[in-house]
Amino acid sequence: MREANAVKLVTSAANPAIKLVRALDDKKHRRETGLYVAEGLRTALTAAEQNVWPETLIFSNELKQHPKLRDYLARCLARDIE
């Protein structure tokens, strides 16, 4: 399991994770990387029920106190997800 500091605050649009998410708007980039963006807590929870986990998880500061997100985040960290 990762340390508690595994959650990183993104403060810049120049952050590589944000750049990747924006690039995934392009169908060609999705095909090349095999990645896609799934938005929303409900989508993430539904995927987890099928044992499908994100490579990277990005969420708003406001949402971090949501009980379901806190549980989901703990499950992601246990799987070594960024």
C-alpha cells in the first residue's frame, strides 16, 4: 500500500496528468494509448463493482470529503493506483 502522501494536489493545467486527460479527448490518442476518461463517482463505483480500476484517479477538492469517494480512494490506494 502507498503512503498517505500518495494523494497529490494538482494546481496547474501544465500537470502531466491533466495534459493526458485533455489529450484523451482525441480518438486517435485513445487508440494509441488504450486509455479513456471515465467521469463521475457513480461511474467509478460501478466499474469497481466489476473489478475495473483506474490507472489514475483525479477528483475535485470539494469531493474529497464525500464518504463514498473516501472509501473508493482507500480501495484505489490499496491497489497502488495514482
